Amino acid sequence: MTGSWKSIAAMIAGGVVLAIVMLFFSGTTQIAHESLQYQLNAIGQSIYEYHTVTGRWPSGIDDLERTSLGARLRYLRPVLENHSIIVVWHDTLRPHPAENAGVILAYHNRGLLAEMGRQWVCWGDLRTEYISSRRLKASLNAGAH
């Protein structure tokens, strides 16, 4: 009986390993990463677009919806309201993205990818980067946002 339990345990362990490998190397995961990068970059661009048009930095979802972002990401409001993506509302950015390279504009906050210890962020120079949750927290706490 002991041998059969070992066989069952080995099969379960093998299944778990296979599931993890499929998660990280499947096309579905890649699409999720690309989708988050697109959304974060679109939000970052809309922040600068709003400033270009109004001379002010956006302070809420309504401001972002007044930009072309509303047409690009029609489902934006629920994503921001449920905190899947967090926008860091700034009132003192420089008008040129390159001058804000160390500033976090937005980051992915919920879901399997975010709960695995790494999160996508959009930096002030409109780069998207997959960083550790520890680095994100440190950047936000240090005021680099």
C-alpha cells in the first residue's frame, strides 16, 4: 500500500510542476503581460496628454476619461475603481516624460501576476517594467512617485 501512495504523490507532484511550467511558458501568460504593458503605457500617455491640453496634471479618473484614453480603453473606469491598476496622481511632474524617468505613474495591483511578487509599472518616461513588489513599495515609500 505504501508504494501506491508514493506513486500517487509522485503523480500529483508531477502534475503541479507541469501546471506551473505551463503557466509561465504558455501564450496566455505572455498575452496577459503584453496587455498590462499596453494598458499601463496608455494610462501614462493619457497623463501627459491631459497636461498638454489643460496645463494641469490629472487628479482623478474623470480627468483621464477626457483624453483619448476613454476611446482606447473603454473599460478603464472599472479597472481603476477596483484597484486592479493604481494611478499615482501627481501634481508636480515635468512636462517632458524623459525628465520623469524615476517617477511611477501607474502600476498593476491585483491578479495572479501581481500576487506572485512582481508587478508591472509605468515609469514617468513611459517605460513599462516588471519589477519586484518590494522595489515598487520602496519606490512609492521613498517618494519616487
